[in-house]
Amino acid sequence: MEKLIREVRILKIYAVVLTILCAMFFFLAFKNQSSNERFKEIDVERINIIEKDGTLKMVISNKERQHPGLVNHKEMKPREREAGLIFFNSMGDECGGLVYDADEEGSGMVYSVDQRNTDQIMQLQYSESIGNDKKRVYGLKLWDRPDDFLLEDIIKAGDSIKKINNPEDSKKAFAQLREKGKLGNERFFAGKTANGDVGIFIRDTKGKVRLKVYIDKNNQTHIEKLDENGNPVK
């Protein structure tokens, strides 16, 4: 009888403790959902910004955990990317970002804006190489990209070309895509070039420089018009 009374008492104590723990759990869960947490400092390798339905909108990450990118809600193949911010739209596509880094060989930072369903059309960029071949380039760059050859098409074409065993044939295949304008063409650069020229450089629809307005490293001013072969036009 005493044993039974002791077991009943233990069960009562267990029930009371379990009830208190459950109450604390629900209280803390409700508190976390209805209030904002404030931190003075936090160390984290990656943060995913999502909508209520789970749609990914932005990733802030270090290099090791950086997102490879999204195309039509499908994650791209793993690839090395620098630390920074990557933006995603509600269509499930990567639509721009900010990446940066520096090491013993150089430094760089790029802010990109992507065209709908394809790659970047605008970049604010800086790059610098260190050593005997020191170069520093920075400025604003613009591209034109086709509406009928989207990023998924570019990825498929690239994968097919990579399967070609002959390097020369691979190079020709890429050149043909570029000649047809399928990979997009640079159209505009405003900034400083590797040889020290500072100015505006405008290209035609095939990506060839046709107009230069710049000041060289000797402070000489230049206005140059070029034909499609790169020859000066008077």
C-alpha cells in the first residue's frame, strides 16, 4: 500500500512539472512570435531573408556558404562566389547583388543589377591587381542582352559546349554565340581604364568600341570616332 501511495505521489509530481514546462514552452513560443528581439552584436555565417510563404528574397553570406544562384526557382550548380549580398525576385530568379574581397594578388567589389530572366545589364565595379603588373579599373558598365536567349538557355549552351573535347572547337562555339549576340554585348563604360584613361567609352550592338571621350594619364583630352573595324573616322 505504501508503495502504491509513493508511486501515485511521484506521478503527481511528474504531472505538475510537465504542466509547468509545457506552459513555459507555449509562453516563450508566443513571446517570440509577437515581439522583436534586439541584439547588440551577432556573429553569423549566412542569413536568409524570406517572405512569409518561404520565398527567398535575399542572402547575406560569407564566401564558403554563399548561395550559387536561382533560375526559375531552381538552384544553380555549386560554384565559388565571394562574400556579400545576393538578391532574388518573386519569380525565383537571382536579380543582382553585391560581392567583394581582397587578397595578396588584388582587390575587387562589384554591385550588379540583372535583367529579367537573364544576367547582369548594369554593374558598378572596382578591381585592382597588385605586383609588377599593377592595374586599377573602376566605373559603371552597361550591357545589352537578348530577350529570346535567357539565362537558362545560356546555361544549357555552356554545358553543351563544355562537353566538346577539342578546345579550339569550344572556343569557336562560344565565339559563334557571341557573334549572334546570344551572350549579350557590353555597350557602355564610364570610368578609369587599366591604362589610365578616364572617360566614356561607347560600343555598338556588336560590342565594338565606336566612340571614346576621355582624358589620358598625361592630361591630354581625346574625342575619337571609330568604324566597326576600329579605324579612326574623321
